[in-house]
Amino acid sequence: MEYIIVKWLHIISSTLLFGTGIGSAFYMLFASLSRDVRAIAVVSRHVVLADWLFTTPTVIIQPLTGLYLIHLAGFPMTSRWIVWSFMLYFIAIACWLPVVWLQIRMKAFAGEAIAMKTPLPAIYWRYLKLWVLLGIPAFFAFLAVFYLMVAKPA
């Protein structure tokens, strides 16, 4: 029964991690493309909050439950699918960490623009481009990890 509970936690946390990422990216991108500073301020505030509430805990839970499942199932740590899963996971997280910082800065820029009744500064748009560029490899890395978790190819 312990294996099933840990596996359930692993699946739920991976779903929350991926789902929060996709949802946040969708709303942040389309709010930004609207160029509506008020919408951008609201959405970026909620995206940052979602990262703290959902993404951060699941980023921690994923490798812990994964390692425990590997132990419980008796898989060798050197299995290619496990090695690739961890490598891709860490690539995705390496992309996500600067994205968090960018989102916090973008949220601040939007708040300042509203307070000062000015358009968003040019740096906001440079940060948005970088944010998108970092999101693309993270997205595909997580898709590959999902495949490896399910298929466990030899």
C-alpha cells in the first residue's frame, strides 16, 4: 500500500507542477500580449502566487517521491530512463528558476506602471522574450519526463 500512496503523491504533484506551469504560461503570455497593463499586473501577481503555492512545493516533492519510488520498486538508479528523467527534470528546473525571478520583476514593472500611469518599460518586453525562451525547453523537458515516467523504456 505504501508504494501506491507514494506513486499517487508523485502523480498528483507532477500534475500540479505541469498544470500550474501550462496555465500560468498561458495566462501570463496572453495578458502580456494584450498590452493591458492592469490585466498584466493582476495576472502576473497571480502567476507569482501560483508558483509559490503550487510549483515550489511540487518541485521539491517530485524528486523525493521519485527517488523513493525507485527504491521501493527496486529499479537500478543507473537505468537509462531514470537517468534521463532526472537530467531532463533538472534542465526544466534550471529554466524555471530564472523564470521565477523574471516573473517577480515583471510583476513589479506592471505595478509600477499602474502606480505611475505609464506604459510598461522596454525591459518588461525583453524579460517576456527571455521568459518565453526559457519556457520552451522546460515544457518539452517535462513532456519527455512524463513519457519516461509512464513508459519506463529499457
